Amino acid sequence: MASPATPEVQNYVAHPDIEKVELKYLAIDEYERLRDIMEEAYAVLPEASWDREHIQKLIDIFPEGQIAVHINGELAGCALAIIVDYKQFGDRHTYRQITGDYTFSSHNPDGNILYGVDVFVHPKYRGLRLGRRMYDYRKELCEELNLEGITFGGRLPKYHLHADELTPRQYIEAVKSKDIHDPVLNFQFANDFAVKRIIKDYLEGDHESQEYAALLMWNNVYYTAPTRKAHIEKSVVRLGLVQWQMRPYKDLEELLEQAEYFVDALAAYRSDFALFPEFFNAPLMAAYNDLKEPVAIRKLAEFTEPIVKKFSEFSISYNINIITGSMPSVEEDGKLYNVGYLCKRDGTVEKFYKLHVTPDEAKVWGMVGGNTLHAFDTDCGKIGVLICYDVEFPELPRLLAEQDVDILFVPFLTDTQNGYSRVRHCAQARAIENECYVAIAGSVGNLPKVHNMDIQYAQSMVFTPCDFAFPSNGVKAEATPNTEMILVADVDLDLLKELHEHGSVHNLRDRRTDVYSLALR
């Protein structure tokens, strides 16, 4: 949950039913709720259904492997796991064997494989991709602990319906070819797991699967010979930038469909953030082109609330933090502002304002600047967001740097190449002088039927400081100019920590605060 820097900041929740989604370690006092979820997951509970002492044992021996998803404070699902020395079991093991006769004596902290014991999601919360969120955690845990991969026996809950006509192998092939829908296997395939073999007599009492299981494997491509155990703390953050094509959309639904396409694509690459440009929703103003510009922009502002609500749903469903770019908003004081939203993957939504509106925004639309500036706490470090023209004022990024911002996001909209150059070069300067990463994303294309928004020019980029650990030109990644695309780039927050202490120069530390100072009123 973010810790606002000023009392004016509010927490905007876009869901009436979902206020917060959290990933936590499983606690034993949640056992009764867990038992209810287990009973919902199986038509008939198999012999290996976990009693309180089983769950307590898992929590005691490997707490970081027992993950719970909470929605509004209530347990919605969980994932259980152990570490095993896989060569002691091989590919023909049974569930009883791999779990040490259900005692988990097989858990070995020095083993090489993360073994999935079970995954449950309450039916009420299915469709929010909570299972994928827990699997993403498992993958990160596997990488951080330097394990070779993740393995488990996947149930075949629909196999009993086809057992008379298909062998288990034929059944799995039919699921792969989409001839049969199997909710468990389809989920595993979507999460990059591959079938290694078929195991017979795997789980006693699993009548739906006829006691068959698919041995599923995910390989950790980052695995190296063990050196040390690592704790879970995300240092490499994956940024996803949307270089948005301005084109006519017949309605809001069509625009959101295009937005979801990009969110889905970035989530498939396991991006932690998706950044949209400033005024990416401007095409919806075409329906009001017969109105005067100040009236048309206020009509566009009516779409802001439903867009934010949908983006928040995307952030939960696709497990990605979304920066919505910016949109017009008429506030309670009746004034028109340029605002953006940070839709976190935990379900919370926070708001930021453009402080410096351009002369054109003020003259043509009657827009005014906001009055608050603050950093946001996220699950990937502290970030800041400045909208377009704001990045051309070095005081604002410096104030955010004083709040320990690691990544500065800049959604922008520029019509000409010289306008873009102002944003681009100022953003790069901010990365150097504030020793942080800066990501900028803009729109491309033309809108001939929208006044004051007819042409766009953009090249989305990710900038770094200029020192030995970073690219010599300070450019981590760049999109093709004026082409619709996504840009994905990894940034290492540990490199910033090293830079702050051991860099060739120290732009932040060497400031002469005895001579000059900067304050946020």
C-alpha cells in the first residue's frame, strides 16, 4: 500500500467489491477457510487432503513456499510447495512418495527442485488470474533460490469423462489441440509448463483423474551452480511501454479492447509495469468534433472514470501495475485538470496531476495545473510520475529524487519533432542528475477528425544514468519512431544503489545544500 507524501493524496479504489488484493505467507489461523476452499476444488477429497497439522508442518519448514492470496482481507487461494532433491525420486514417483508419506519429510532446503504440493483458488474469485499470480511468485522464488526448476503432478480432472475412448496421452494431446477443455492443464500450459511424462497411480483417491497425472516441468533459465541462498526482494524490474497508435474508435469498448491487447502482451512478457501515453483516449473526442474545444474536452472527461475502473481490473487480472498515461478530469471545484492514475496489481488506485499545463492546454481547453506532487510505493520500489511538460522543469524530478524514487515514468503527447525533442532530452537529463531510471511513452499517428489533436510524433525510450554499469549513452532501450509497438526493458535497482555509493560522480550527494535548497510547499 502506498505511503502518500502529502495529506492531500487519496487512495482511489475502482472496485466496489474488491478493495485490495494481497499476496502473503499462509498463516495457520486461516486453516478453516483453506479447508472450505479445498472442498470446493475437489468433487471428492482424495486421501491426501491436508489436515491442520500438515499445513502447520509446511509453514514451519518452508514458510516462503506457502503463499496465500487475500481479497479484502479474506483468504481467496493458496499455493503449497516444498524443495526436494529430485534425483532421489525421479520421474516415476507418486504423490505419497514425493511428500514423504504426506509428512513432508522429503523437504530438503539444499535440494534442486521446487515441488508444487497443491494450488487452490476459491470459485468465487476465479477469472482474476490469481493462480497465475501465485505461479509467478513461485517462478521468482525458484530464480531467487537458484533452483533448477518447478515440478509437480498435474491432475486431469476431466479425464474420467473420456477414459473409455482415450488414453491419458491421447487426452493430453486433445487438450493441447483445444479439442478438449481441461481447466488444470490449460492453466499449466498458459503458464509455460511442459508435460514431461504421464504418471500412473499418482494420487490415491483422485477418481476424476483415474489416478493419472501429467508430470509438469518449468525450467529456470537463470539457474547456475549454487553459490548462496537469496531472499525474495525484487531488484530487476521489467518495464513495458506502450507506443500507442492514434486511430478512430467507434466507442469506448473498442478502445478498451485495444488497451487490453497491449496489457495482455506486456503481461505475457512478465512486465511489472505498463505505461500508457498522455491523452491516449483522445480518439473518443471525435464524436464531439462539432462542439467547441473546451466543451469537447469536457465530454471526453466523462470517459475517465469507466476507463480507470477497467484499467484497475486489468491490473488485477494480468498481475501488472498500470500507469494510465493521463486523461482530462473535471474535479469537484468545477475546473478541468490533466490527471493520471497508477492502477496497482493489488487492486488499489492512486492519482497524480499534471502540474504545468502547456500554453495550448490552457488557451484552447481552459485546463489548469494540479497542486500535489508525491512518490508512490509499489511492489517494485518507489516510483514517480510526471506528465509530459512537467519533466521539463528540473525541480519536480529533484523533489521526487529526495523521496528516493528509483524509476520516473513520463507519459507524453507531442505533435512535432521539436516538441518531442524537448521532452526526450529533458527526460534524459533527469535520469543523469537524479541517478534514476526514466521511462517515457508517447502516441503516434493522426486524428484528422479531432480538433487540436490532429498529428502526433513519438519515440518511447528508457533512460539510465551515465556510468560504467549502464549504457555509455544513457539509453537502455528505444522504440522505432512513429510506429505502434511495445517496448520492454529490464532495469536493475541494485545498480542504482551501487551508483549512489561508488559512482564516478555523485550528482545527488554532491549538491551544495549549504548554498541553495529546494522545497515543496
